[in-house]
Amino acid sequence: MRVVITGGAGFLGSRLARRILERGQLTDASGTQRKVRNLVLIDVVPASVTDPRVDIVTGDLADPALIERALTPETDSVFHLAAVVSGQAEAEFDTGMHVNLDATRALLERCRKLARPPKFVFTSSLAVFGGVLSDPVRDDSPITPQTSYGAQKAMGELMVYDMTRKGFIDGRSLRLPTVTVRPGKPNRAASSFASSIIREPLSGVDAVCPVAPTTAAWITSPRSVIANLITGHEVAAAEFARAGFAHTRSVNVPGLRVGIGQMIEALRSVAGEAIAARVKWQLDPVIDRIVATWPANFAPVLGPALGMRADHDFEAIIRQYIEDERPVAEPR
């Protein structure tokens, strides 16, 4: 079985790659469990995953020659994770359209030409929602994005569904909650602060929170999001109809609703007052405006019906991060 991951050098892509390699097998579009013999990781920089089954492809994902080279006729599954993040997509409209829309279209067009329709997992976002919405947001709530990033993800979802309807692919669009806690350095995602306000204090560094303590977010841990990506791939196409959602391939992935102030309280509970005091509150109107368009309360039905699961509490997410990443923390 040949599996392709775009964004394979990134935080989620590299973890997904390692999890697939550990599993050793996935289910193809026919429902057959098959051994993963080749895993192709595409990104603008080389991926760091090393395994005899792994091929590394670097370059512009919107380049048809690169896509044709990476997605050979033997390709069985594609996980499309590559994207320009929300803050950059809002500030650099052309860049966001090139990567988030043009590259997605090019990738889908290549899949359409394969002899066997592959499974196609598209990582969408809760940013496809915005404006006046039901509270909580339902699976059938209209997509009304209020940012360029959300609009680009919404367009990607529509293409995935239409090509699935036409039989060109077996697609699934997974609307991911904000993933936290991410290791590394802050990026240009508007949601980047949701990790930095935990990660930096645990490493003994001050962190700025650009939104109010009363702001709420719909979040998931790295462990849960990888598990749900695998679940979203493995579920049979017939399960969408069985769950009463034959009209869509878009899934609100289960998450945890938590206030930003509650996140800091959880940090205080896990790591102590000195660590929590490293968070400084400084409103950033640009980030606050983007985050304010994202709903924070969902009532997912399809995701749980397909076997996806949410985290139980934010303290457990912090403890997972400490266990997995082992940051250098000050003693309590």
C-alpha cells in the first residue's frame, strides 16, 4: 500500500507518519486491510522521519510535476495536511490561495486521474464556521467563514465532497479543533498562542496571551488529533450514510471547550503558581478579531458515530505534553 502525506515535515504530518509506520497497515478504499509498504512525505522542507518505507519529496505542492512524481498510479491513500496557517493566509491573500486552494485543487485533479480512486483525508478547520451560529454548533450548521483561511478550507471541503460524489476519490474532510500543546516555536497561526501560553512557561519563559481570559476555544490534544485522523481514514464510506450523513463528507472532529483563563488555571494546578505567573495578558486586536470569529462550542454527532473521541480535561492535555515533550520546567 502506498500512502502520501502532504505537510509531512510538519508537526502533525511527522507524528501521523510515525503512527502509520507503527501501525504498519491501513484500510484501502475497497475496505481491505493492507500493509503500508511505501509512505511518501511531501513538504517544502525535507521531513525528518527515517524508515526504509519512507520517501521524501520536497517542493511546491501546487507544481503539477511534483504531484505527478509523488502520486504514482499505485497511490492508495492521501492525507492532505499541508496549508498556510490562518494568520498568514489573512495577511498574505495570494499565498493563502496558492497553497490552501490551488495546491488542493491540483492534488485532487491528480487523484482524479489515478486508475483506482484513492482515499483522501483533508484536514479542514473550525474556521469554516463564523458569524451568527447556533450554540452549540451542529454538524449541519452552515459554513460561513469570516477569514480567508476559513474560506479556503471551505472551498477545499466542497471540492472533496463533489469529487467523492462523482466517484473520483473516497474523500473525508475533518474539521480539526485547535491543536494544543504544540512543541517548537510560535508560528503565524492565530491560534498559536493556545500552545505558547503553556509551552513557554513550562520552559521557564514568559508568554504573552493576546486574547481575553474569557475567550473560549474548541481544542484537541496532539494524541487525540492523530488518533482521529487515523479513525477518519479507516472508517468505511458506508458508515457516513449509516450515521445519517450520506449528504456530506465533512466531519466536526470532537474537541474540548475550554476558556483561556481556565487553561491558565489548569497550568497552575499542574505546574504551580510560578509557572502560571509567566503568562502576561496583552490584547492583540488582530488576533483577537480572528479568534472571535471561531465558534468554541460544538455538538458533534457524526464524528463520535464514526468512532472519534475528544479529550476529557485540559490538565490531562498538559500532562500529556510534559510526558511526550519533556520541557524543562521550574520546580513547584
